[in-house]
Amino acid sequence: MTLGGGGEGPPPPPPPPPPPPAGGGGGGGPPPVSVDVSTPESILDELERCSLSQWADRTQALKGRFEQARLEAAKLLEPKVQRVDLPRRTLKDEAELAAWLEEAEERIRGKLSDGPVMI
């Protein structure tokens, strides 16, 4: 015998949300932000929800996200692909260019022995 009339307890809690898909978002960063741009009013609403500094942070994060997506796509096509970061510097003459090319070649050749490289 139960108290409260109907014999039923409180409704069960809702099920937890499903886990994110494997590999979705890439790189372990925050999930992609969806912005509604279907109407001028929705665009204004989105602009009012986010400060200018937040928009700047979002746009700066795009370069990293695109690079991560490019690397993941390359790995799907070539599972053993390795990324080689080339040296960055300002070159002032032919001698500096030759030295830079030699350093870049050494880095690439060092990785090529382990499989394909992406630069």
C-alpha cells in the first residue's frame, strides 16, 4: 500500500545525454560553436550574446581548428603521416636561404625514414 493516491512514485529522471561521437571536434578542444545566421534578427541576437573579445577569441581559434582538421584528414588518407614543422625566420640574403633550406631538408629527411610527411 502506498500513500499519495495513485500508487506511483515520482517520474524517473530523464536519461543522460548521449556521449559525443568519437573523434568529433578533434584535438580535445571545446566543441564547435553553432551560430544561427538564418535571419537578420537571429544574427543580431547572436552578436548581442557574445562580446567583441569573445568573437576575437573564436576567430583566432579557427586557424588551429582548420589545421587540426587538415591533419586528421591526412591521417585518414595516410594513417602513418607525420607532421613536420619547418623553421620560421626572416631571410635576408641567399646565404640565409641556403641555410634555411638545408635545415628544412634535414627535418623532412629525418621524418621520411618513418613514413610519409606533411609540411
